[in-house]
Amino acid sequence: MDKPVDLIEFETMLLGRYIHLLTPRARGGDGRLDRSAYLLLSRIRTEGPMTIGELSAAFGLDASTLNRQTAAMLRAGVVERVPDPEGGIARKFAITHAGERRLEADRTRNVDGLRKVMADWTPEEVADFAAHLSRFNRDIESVDGRQWPRG
């Protein structure tokens, strides 16, 4: 495995595993959000209330999957259904105050875990890695045709 792209594939596979280990998510046992709720809430926080159709377009997931995920989020009290502020027929999912608190708590734990891993990195190394990772993700989004809005 000496080809750079092969190495990137291998390292991103490990990254997915290690990020999960660094910030484990129990299904509600410790108050942490599961992965799908974390991702959906992050997108709703960035874009504002979204319909199932908008979430489907944003994530490339079918409506039945999103209906299951949003139903669980409604039960957990992290989203609520709201009328479309622009007057559309479909109801939208908006993040609740509890959802904001839980998302922020998880994000803080994630950032703290990353800081622990990179404790011996220089600020320049952290900034360089962030820039390369951002470019990598944006290029994936470009190929996929779905951009993730950035603050």
C-alpha cells in the first residue's frame, strides 16, 4: 500500500472508526445524540427548518429513512414540526432548545476529544490539517453534487 490514494482510502477508513471511538454515542443512554440525529440537527441548525423533501435532497436519503429518523428525533424532543415560514404546505422540522443544548454538548465533547488527540500538534499543523480536510470535503461535495453549507 504505497500509492498515495490507496493510503488515503486506508486512513479515512481508520478515521471513521477512530472518530467513533473518540466520541462514542450511546443510543440515549448517556444523553448523547446518535450519529444520524447529530448530522440532521447540524444541518437544520445551519439552514433553518427543513422539510423531509429538503432533508432528502441534502443528504441523498429516501423519505422513509428520514421519516424514521425524524420520528425518533421528535420522540427525543430535539426537533419539532413547524409551519413553513414561507407559507408552503409541508411542515418543517426545526431544532428545539433541547436539541440545541444536546447538539452543542456533543459538539463540545467532540472538539475536546480532538484537542486531546492533537495536543502535541503546533497551531500551524492543526490549521494546515483543517484546511486540507476542508478542501477534501468540499471536493467530495462537488463530485456528489450536494454542498454542505458552512457558517
